[in-house]
Amino acid sequence: MKVADAITYCIQYHKINSRPNTLANYRFLLGKFGNIYNDRAIDSISTEEIIAFWADITEGENKTPNEADTRVCQLFFI
């Protein structure tokens, strides 16, 4: 499955089952992820690429480690 398809399914799920802030958080995170990996197959993305993405999105933000980890965990649920 391509990342773009997984993101679409994930957003559709959260439109029906989640609160507006949760949906907004997924849209933010998955939008950034999709900008980089949209045309790739999910299983072709390496652990190193996920770690680099996580580092990029948390760099410069005043996030606690727990908040940063939550963003990365969201990726594993798509």
C-alpha cells in the first residue's frame, strides 16, 4: 500500500471516529509525512527515515519528549 492511500484511509477514519482536535493533529502530521513519502510503499520506508522525519518535525519546537513521541506513534497507526 502506498503512503498516500494509507493517509487517506486514516483521515477518513478519524473524520468519523475522532474529535476535531485529534483530526487536526493527524492532518498536520500526516500532511508533513505525505509531502515527503506520498508515492512510496509503506514497507519501503526504513526505520532510519522515520527517525529522521521525527527529528525534523520536532526540531526547534518546544515539545516535551512525550508530545514528540505521541506524534511519531501516530505514524504507526496509519
